[in-house]
Amino acid sequence: MTVGRLRRLEEAIVPTRLGTTLESLRPRTFLETYGLVVILMIVAAVAAAPLVAPDPLAQDLTSALAGPSGEHWLGTDNLGRDLWSRILYGGRVSLVIGVFVLLTAGAVGVLYGAVSGYAGGMVDAVMMRIVDIFLSFPSIMLALLISAALGPTVRNVIIAISAAWWPVYARLVRGQVIVVKEREFVTASRALGAGPIRNLFRTVLPNSFGVMKTIFVLDVGYAILAGSTLGFLGLGVSPPTPEWGYMIREALQYPTHWWFILSPGLALLLFVSAINFAGGIVTRSVYEVPGR
Amino acid sequence: MSADKGKSPVLVMVEDLRVWFPAGKGPSTGRRGFIKAVDGITFSVHRGETLGLVGESGCGKTTTARAILKLLDPTEGRIRFDGVDLSTVSRRELRLIRRRMQPVFQDPFSSLNPKRTVERIVAEPLVIHRQGTTAERKARVSELLDTVGLPPDAAGRYPHAFSGGQRQRIAIARAMALQPDLIIADEPVSALDVSIRAQILNLLSDLQDQFHLTYLVIAHDLALVRQVTDRVGVMYLGKLVELRPTEDLYRAPLHPYTVALLSSAPIPDTQAEATRQRIVLEGDVPSPADPPTGCRFHTRCWLRQKLGDPDICSAEAPALAPVQDRGASGVVACHFPEAVEDSHERRETLVALTGSRASSPSEGTTP
């Protein structure tokens, strides 16, 4: 017990930021390890898609709806396209959507929320009412409307989902900023002569990210789900680009050919659940390491 | 104002400072009220001296400090720093002034950014005010860490690796980085262990000698204030009630509130502590949203009761008046300072404080 505490204290004064970060990011439970491994495998497979899978767009109507075999590992779809290949290339689309939604919605939301919370008063009130308007729509409805209006490309799906999501981040960051800006080191920085911009971006924001990190990681999974949902509803990335949600939609017409719906469904389930499990690592690192 | 420090020039001049915070609507009046945290105080800090501000929590001492640091804007009144009126300075001028006036806060656990290394914390004022190159700043930081008695390897660590006393040293190093004229220390040691306090106070006084600093020290601990200050201002409910050279204040307080404060200060002699007669102030401090008329202290004043409730106490606010005619220096705001002087309460208090109970038969036999 005592030895454990001492060890922790030693860790606490590790001077390098990177060392502390790596240490805290090591998975500790089975599920965390599992999640991390699955994510790494999926990312590797998706990145190596051209090397390990045939052309996802090549049609072969003679072998349409064929079951899994040596030639087509996961079988083929209604147009005879190789499902293994379409899953991997579809994963690229999903990953791109997940990451870019987070970057876009995150950047907009963090900036907006930070300014709103730091400014306070009337500025804050007006900015937050705008957020309320966005939040008053169910987010998937909003994404659907925007996607329908912009047209079905990967870029537009990212824009649509980001537009529906940034208000959540804006609100979260605003709350954190309001708490942090009252802390004494912020006052100290002000008294030392720091202007509002420096104060907000160099002092307040770096201390407001704890909760955000956790949510960001989990939200990659939800962004992928949202992208697939749009695809499933026919308003996502347009065919013939492979996309898991749209694949599930197509497969619904062939309920007797189980491999058709199983592949994209399982891929989605595996990926999103792995992200959720691995998200625990980030949550822990945020709350455990002192000074983070 | 004070005789001995009158020679050195004034660094900070506070004139009729008022800081009112808007409060919610009053339950009875329905009108929007104000919390009068600081309500008309005037004093000056002379170059090279240490001025203490004492009083109970809520008396406005921290608000005064924040107004001088221009972290809050005064509702009324003027603060001059080295002759420059802070209410009319431009942003550029304010930056220049802030270089010369640095804060040390009460709680070193919250006044240091937990995400920065000590090196970056101490260098922050240099970065903000664009002083030196990266290498020069690094050198300056290690010099400062040495000055405040921290090991050189402290630079690479984060604040959580340090104890309270060490953190306060870091905060002091940060305040010293720009070689300021004035350091405003708001309860600099009250968050620290008693055993560490003396070290930090000694450090502050060494730095003062070495770098000709001027201090404004805010505190509620009278013993501490006596140890480090040249002059002390006593505040009550947003007003300054007495401002005197430290030794005068402790040897011959002239305001009933000061006497009451001294009477409640703990003394090391346990026997005297047990037998001394304390002045117990009745009731609570009135709300600064609705301060009493006349003298603010009259609702709790032991002297007023003794004098048979003179009308003047509740009718007229006493001005801060010089006490030279009593053979002392400083100012006091009381209608009856001579009655304070003659009171046995004051005599009792001072006897207990000095520990020389001349009339006590146990004197000399105390182990």
C-alpha cells in the first residue's frame, strides 16, 4: 500500500509531459486492451485495403449474392461486388467521417463556447440562445435536412453532422470555461498583465479540456454511427461509394442472404464498441494523472 | 500622513475609493441594491515601506487590493500609482504599470496554473511583457528560483509536485520576475502551515531589503502583521477606521474596534490567556448592502454602550482624523478616541498582549 503510494508519487513528478501521457494511456483492463487492439486492427486493415482486397466497385453479376468462399471471403452483394473489399473501403469512409466530424464540430464548438463563456453577460446570453435553437432540433433530423440540402458526398455528410453536433461542444466548453476563468491562477495571469486573448487561449482553455477529451473519443464512435445512419436512410454518401450504413440498407432487401447484412452490421458494431471500450483509457488518464 | 515614512515618496495613493457590487433586489424595498464592499477609503503606500491592511473577512481588504491591481474597477474614487491615475490609463500604459506592480495570492494551490511547468509559470510575466530571449528568460528563471530558495531542478516540474510553502515561493519568484516596485500580497501565508509561515515571511523581508520593494500586505492575523509591517490600516465594513505606525497601533490603539481585535488575538502565555478579559463584540458584522448610519461600528461598539449611547455615533460618520495632538502619529476615525485611551478595557488588553501583568501577584513566579 505504502509502496504503491510512493510509486505513484514518483510518477507524479515525472518531469516530461510525454512520459506522463504515455504512462497514463496504457490500457489496464481487458476491455480497454480489447478495444485498443480492435481499433488498431481495423485502422491497419482499412489503411491496407488496396493491398489485401479487390476492387470494391467491380461488379460480377454472374456471382451476385454468393455466400462466403475462398474467392469472396465475406461473400458478394446483389451486384456481385466483393463484400470484404466493400467493408474495408467503407471503413475508410466511416473513419474519415468520424475523425473529420470531430475536428470540425470540435473546433467550431470549442471556439464558440470558449468565447461565449469567457465574455459572459449579454454576449454569452445571445450566443447561448443560438445554441439552444440548434439543440432544439433532434440532431439526426438536423443532419438529415442539411445533408439533403447539400447533396450526398463525404464532405457534405461531414458538414451536416458537424452542424448538428457543434452546439453540444459549445455548451460543454462554455461550462468549463466559466468554472476555470474564476480560478485564481487566471486572475493571477490577468494581474501579471495578460490580455483577454492570451488569457483565454493560453490559460483558461488548456485547463478546460479534461471532460472534453473523454467525450471527443467516445464521440468518434457516435459520429461513425451518425454517418452510417444517414447512409442507411439514403441521405449519406452516395452509391456506388461503399459505406456501411448504405450497405445495411441494401441488404435489407435480401433478408435470406445473411452474410450480406451481417458483414457491415458486424463491422459497425465491432468498431463503435471498441472505441467505447478504449474510451475508458482516456477518461482515466484525464482524472488520474495530477496536473493534467 | 505618518511622521517617519513621510520622507519617502508616495508610490500608491488611494483616494476615497469605493467599490460597490450590484446586488439582487432587496426583500423589503424591491429596489436594486449594492454591496458596498469598499466605501470610501483613503490611504497611501510609501516607497520602501510595508503597509498592512487588517480586518475581518468581508471588510473589503481584498477588494481594495484587487482594485489597486486593477482587477476590478472602482465605483468611485481614484487610485494613483506613482502619480498615474489608474482609472484613465490606456491599455498600453496599464501594461507598463502592471510590470511594476505584481501580486502574490493567498492560496498557492490555486494561484499557479496546474498545466504549466514551474519554468513557464515563473517566466510568464517575462513572456507577457516580451522581456528577453528564450535563453535569457531561462537564465532569469533559474536565478529567480535560486533567489527564493528553490532547487534548480524545480524548473522542469509541475506545481503539484511541490508543498504549499514551495508553491508560495514559486508565486513569489513569479512576482519578482519583472523586478517590480510594488508587491501586493493578499494573505500570503494564511493558507500555509504555521511552521512554514515564518520562512515565507523572512523570504519576503529579505527580498524587500535586497530589491527595495514596497509591500502592501493584506492579512487577518494581527501577530503576523505586527511582525512584517511598518504601518497598519484597520478596516471595518468597507471603511478604514485606524491607520497607524505598527508599534503605535499595537501599543496604543485609539479605535474601539482595534482594541477589540487586539483583545481577541491569541497570546502565547497560557495562564494569561485563560484569565484575560476579552472584549466580546455582540452580534454579527452588519451587511455591507445596508451598513449602519453614522459610525459603521456603532451597532457593536463596546465603548458606545459604556458611554451611554451618545447620539453622535449613530448620527454622524467620524472622519479619519490625525492623532498628533495625543502625542502619537497616524489617523483614527472615532468620535471618542480619548475615551478609548482612558478605558480599562484597553489597559486590560494591552497588559494581556505584552504579558507584563504589573499588578498581578503571579508575576515572576510563572514557570
